[in-house]
Amino acid sequence: MKTLIVITAAAMLLSGCSLFYDAPRIDADYGQAQAKTWERQVAITDYRYAGMTPEGLGGIPAEQIMKVYNQSFGEKPEKEEVFDLGITGGGSM
């Protein structure tokens, strides 16, 4: 019985070591996706489009559109009619 316990404990300890085999590679790659995402979000001042003014909707009309958009979330939805066929699941045979 003691031999079985020792063998089981040794197997558990040795299997635990295999989990840390890839740790240096994982640690080296840690945070690279976040860094790439951050680089895509930061405006680079010497980029080719940095000095250009974007064309589109002006600030005053855009403000009114955003006001309507933001107020649309505060409105309660109207009551919807539900078409019920009277079929329910979970019945017994």
C-alpha cells in the first residue's frame, strides 16, 4: 500500500514538471497581442495622414445626431404583441 502511495505521489510530481516545460516560451510571448493592439490605437504624429483634416460631418450637426442617438437608449420599448401557438416543450409521452 505504501509503495502505491509513493508511486502515485512521484507520478504526480513528475507530471507537474511537464506543465512548466513551455513556461519560458509562454513568458516570452506574454503581452505581445496587447502591445500590437495598443500600437494600432496610438496616433503617430509623423504618419502620412496626421496633418490632414478629415472630411465629413461638421461638429454642430454631429452633436445633434449624437444627442438623438444617446437619448434613444433612455426610451422604453413599446409593448410587443407575441404570437403564441400554445405549444410547450417538456411534455411527457
